[in-house]
Amino acid sequence: MRRLTVIQLLPALEAGGVERSAIEVAEARVAAGHRAIVVSAGGRLLPALEQVGGEHIRLDIGRKSLLTLRHVPALRALFLRESADVVHARSRLPAWLAVRALQGMAASRRPPLVTTVHGLNSPSRYSAVMTRGERIICVSDTVRRYVQSHYPQVDPGRLQVIPRGVDPDLFPRAPHPDAALRQHFAGEIAQLGGSGPLLLLPGRGTRLKGHADALRLLASLRLQGSDARLWLPGAREVGREAYIAEMQAEALRLGIGGAVAFTAPTSRIADAYAASSLVLQLSRKPEAFGRTVIEALSVGRPVLGWAHGGVGELLAKLQPAGAVPAFDESALLASAVTLLAQPPPSLATMPYTLRAMQDATLALYQTLADDASNPAAR
């Protein structure tokens, strides 16, 4: 098998599922003996890319400005210079630049384009660029159905579902309850003490993550006599101070101010799952996938979430008891009580693994590269 060069395009390497997926694929490509090049504006995850052997080209291809079009010639020159076998665009503006760069290349030297639809973006001509790939990766069946519904002109044969996955070595099953980890975090964060269950809702400091729903759930549990606590890692971030102040005021109004911890993101998220009794995924807007679900289940913690989007899809397949009709707070409380009273879930196998995602993506690259080198097959 010849050594292939795949160039992934994304706005930056700061944080998030898009960035993590790009690095995970780069790692698998390098491990398989291929070249992995990422084009972005850089960011705090750049060292992680370089650590796995990926190469980085710094171009600010995610800035929403007409000036960004000046990078089209540079991209075209890069594709030619590096003899790219596949170009993989993971975001809308980089995808537009890739399409323009590829249009200016001779067919004999033009690499195939792959796009990944990572989110449920509002349908528009701008968003439609993500359907321009020779293959369109959808990170869930939810995304595949979304694309088919809003872009019916797309050939279904170009759509391929490759779900994101969890590395079980990084999210190993932990004893339930993990009293030592609970005590450790309670020593750092006073609100996490007590004898009752710990609820965990990881997520950014935005209303869409459903923090207010989690606060009301906690208040209801405590009214029933439970000493339940709630940890919101990731909620506290720069620029979201007004939102946190609003949520803290709501917690005080509900009488649970001393039982809620709003913190910055934690680098020990697997331990946070292990320390908890129940993990919440209450995004008000349907998500494309819902990595929290598989991470928590890998650790052996039950998940409670709204039954819509990718989260609802995952819960329906892996832990149906945790899927609650969207925004039904009475059902949410009843399900929380039930899940907290039951033994933790035990999956025989986790179908959504990092290795499965990597293998499927690399196989897709290989197929496209082989077809590109054989004109009769294209």
C-alpha cells in the first residue's frame, strides 16, 4: 500500500469535537505510515497534533472575511506541492476555499474532496458547501437524515455515517460509586461534599447546554429529601461572567446555591464521570452526536438526556431508560429517581470506539485515493 498524504482543513486548533476528531484521524494516519497534514490558524491543541506526528500549515482559513479568499492560491499550491491524495474539509469556510482551490487544478492532479458534517447547521447555500464532497461523512444517523431532508439533491450513495468514538483506555470503567474520587473533588470544591448523589453536566457556559434545566432538576431532587449535588464543569469561562451570575442567582432563588458548583473545564473529565452518580446531557438544541453519552457509559455511569438529536439516538441504542421527551421536566425527575436507584449500566461492548472511527475514516481515504489513481473507476 503506497504512502498517502491527506490534508485536513479546519478553522483553528483551539478546542472542540472538530479539532479532536482531526487530531485523532491524524494520529491514526501517522501510525499507519501515512502523512497527515492539518491546515488551520493554529491554537492550543497544536502541540497535541505535533505530538502524534501530524504536520501543520498555518493559514487563517476560518476568518469570516472576504480577505480570507486570498488563501485560495496558497491552498492550491499546497495541494500540488505535497501531492495531496485526499483533501478533507471539516468546516464550512475552509470547505469553500477548498472547492475554489480544487476548481483551479487540472483534473489529472486534482485530489478528491471529503467533507464532514459535524453539526446541524441552518440550511443555506453557505452550509450546502458541506455536501460538495465526493464523500460526505455524517457523524451520526441524525446528521445523515438531516442532510437528506434539507439537501434532497445529494446522492445518498455519497453519504457515509462514521460516528465519533471513545477510547476505552482513556475512559475506563470505574467502581460505582467511586468514593475516593468523590472525596478528592469535594476536597477541592466544597459544594460537591455531602452524602447524596453527584450529578454531572459537562458543557460550555451557554444557555443551550441546559444548565437551568439541571438546576431545576436538582431543586426537585432536594425537595424529595435527597442531598444531591450538581457539578457543571466547563460552565465558567472567560466572557460568560454575566451568564454565570444569572445561573448563580437562579440557584439561590431555588434554594440550592450551596449544592451547585460552576467551574472551569477540567482536564480530569474521566475522573469527574467516575466521581458522579448520574451524568446529564440536556442541550436545548439537538446535537449532531453527543460524545458525553458514550464517555459516561464507557466509565459505567448512567446518562439522562433529552431524546432529540444525536443524544436521543445514542440513548435509544445504548441506554433507553435515560431518554426523556424533550423538555418534559416531570419525566426528567422521574427518570432521574429511577436511574439513581438502579445499578449502573453495563454494556457488553461499546460500539462507538475511537478505533472504529479511525479505521472507517482511513478506509474511506484509501478507497478515494485508489479510485483517483484509476480514472476508469471514478
